[in-house]
Amino acid sequence: MFKHTVLSLFIFATLGSSVAKADNFNVLKQLSTKPVQLKEGEYKGNYYVPSTLNTITWGYLPNKDAKPVLSVPSGSTVTFDTVSHEGLLEDQGRDAEKFFKSKGVPDEYILDEAKTITKSHLKHDFHKDGPHIVTGPIAIQGAQPGDILKVEVIKVEPRVPYGVISNRHGKGALVGEFPKKPQQADASPEHPERYGNVSVFTPIEKNAKGEYEGVLKTESGKSIRFPLSPFMGIMGVAPNTSEPVHSVPPAMYGGNIDINELGAGSTAYYPVQVAGALFYTGDSHFAQGDGEVALTALEASARATLKFTLLKAGKDKIPGQEIVQPLAENAEFWITPGLDPDLDEAMKKSTREAIRFLNKEYGIDEAIAYAYLSAATDFEVSQVVDKTKGIHAKIRKADFREFAEDASKVTTP
């Protein structure tokens, strides 16, 4: 059984002579080299999926023809060890060991899986394929089209005490303005600097309150410090197609939905498209601002522990009575995404879905629901950088406490 390696103290050099420290951070090495049900330790009883050359895809999501790496019954809890693509891509040299060592990271703090992926012959076209390393899929036994897969996020744990924030040519909210350095025609993994892209290495440091923060060093030597809120940028089910499914644009099956509300304690619902559902995850973020404007969040490898429950239409209670696109909730909000290449259309789709949800879940007249959303609901920009843009409504659950009280009276003997 693997024992966490405790970093009593490590120092990463950033921006010349500046340094940042992280104390007592557990580097989470993989628990097994293959998918298994764990028999001991902290995750005893959980199923486990590592990121190996046999359990990942690079740049694409699983489609209906994908072979599951593991099959689990409804009600199972699964722990995934995922690997971030940042530090592994061609414009970073496609050499995780070399890239992170150049930032001052000791060899033992670079994930073995990252080294293996970049040293392998796994095909990846930087200009054509998506960047993401996607882990899975797993099959949920008995799942069929028309069912709903409920995914509860139990924990998202940083595997390493650092991440990377990147901006690339042709991507981000300010295409043509950033990055400032031009790209050269002969850019290659052998000469990654010629891409002209920007990757900001970002260590994690514990503050005076004992909380971990992302640390961005500035040219003045002073640091920008911001809180961490880890979540999985990619979660979803396989679409009903045999065509390759690019990892960047999110869609009705989920995928790269990049909603920063989906951390520990949240729940996502996905309409099952194919037998087994074929769930996958990846693209872990330690922190992300709404919009994700530069292109990436604070990207870094994470361990995600998720619980899967299969909901059958006509048998199990389904939020909003039916789910035709991803829906999410946390302790405070119901969350209805809207997805479209046009941000205005994404806003309309999120609004329509919020109205539909309120009408079906609470029996509220659509005109009243529309008025409520206008007065009391925030619509936030999930991201504007994934080809298909995202808006999500945050419907405050506390506003519907009278409806909850009525439901309690009906169900209480």
C-alpha cells in the first residue's frame, strides 16, 4: 500500500531568484498501476482508476465505441488519479520531467505518470487535438439511454503542490492581443520557446492561517496570492457517436464544462447517451475565475473521489422531472448551464433551462419563474475559451424553502 510522501519543506525557484514554499503537502502517488477495488487504506472499498497509457485518451473524449477500463454497480464510489496536461504539451517541450525541473521541482515531486506519458509514443497533435488528458471511461452497470447518471463529488485533492496557468496564440478572450511574443513558423517540441506562448508556473504556499494559496510572483518581487478551490473541469458521459469527440468544446453530454461550482460537496446529473454511460473525468483545476479568460485555469493534477448513482426515469426522483442536458447542484444553488458558440445564445439557453427547471421542480408558472430569475438569480460566465462558451445560472435553494416545507408535510406520516 502506498504511503503518502510528506514534503516537510520544498522550495521552487520562480522568476529568477524569487522563491515560494509549501509545507507538509502530501504528494499523491498512484495507488495501483491498474483499475481495482481497493482493499485497504484511506480509500478502502472504493474502486480506483489510475492514469496509465491504457486508461487515458489525449485530446479526445470517449465515444460510444470506447472500451470501459472498469465496470461498477450503481452506488459505487470511485477514486480517479488524474494527470494535468499542463507541463506535458508540445509548446512546453513534451517532456514533463525537463519542464518541471526547469521550474525547480525536485524529481520525486514530478508524477511518474506525467513522465511516462510524455516519454511514450502516445500520439498527440498540438495543432489539431485537444490538450486534455482524460481518464476512463468507466461503465455503470445497467445504465441505458434515457437514464440519468448522478455524480456526487466527494473529494478533489491536489496531487502536487504546484500548477500552471497558460495563454496560447489563437486562444483566450483576447486573441490577437495576448500572448505578446509572436509565434515562429518553425516552433516545435525541440524548440518550445518559438511557439511564443505563455505558461506561468504557480507554486502553492501555506498562508498564516494554514490555508493553501496559489502564488503568482510579479516582477516587483511581490506576490499575488489567491485561494484554491479544486474541481474537475471535465466530467461527462460518452455521446452516441462513433466519430472522434474533441476534448475542448462541452456539450449535452458534459465534457469540458469548466464550472467552478463543481467542487467537493456538489452533484452533477448527466443524461445517459449509451449503454453503460461510459463516464470519464480529467482537466483538474486548483482554481478558476469565471470566464477562464487567459485560456486555462490553475491547471494541476488531482485525485477525484466520486460516487455514482443511476436514476431510472419513472422510478427514481429526478430533479426537474427530466434532465436533457447537464444539471448541477451544491449546498446553496441549483445550477443550469447554457452552452453555445455564441455567448448571447448560451445566455438564452441557460435562462430557458432555468425556467423549465423551476416550472417542473416547483410547479411555478413560467412568467413568475422568469421574473424571479431577473430579480434574484446570478448568471455567470463559466468560460469563454472552449469554442462552445458557457453561462450558468445559480438558483438559490433557500429562496424556495416554503416549497421544501410543503414537500416535507406531504412525505411525513
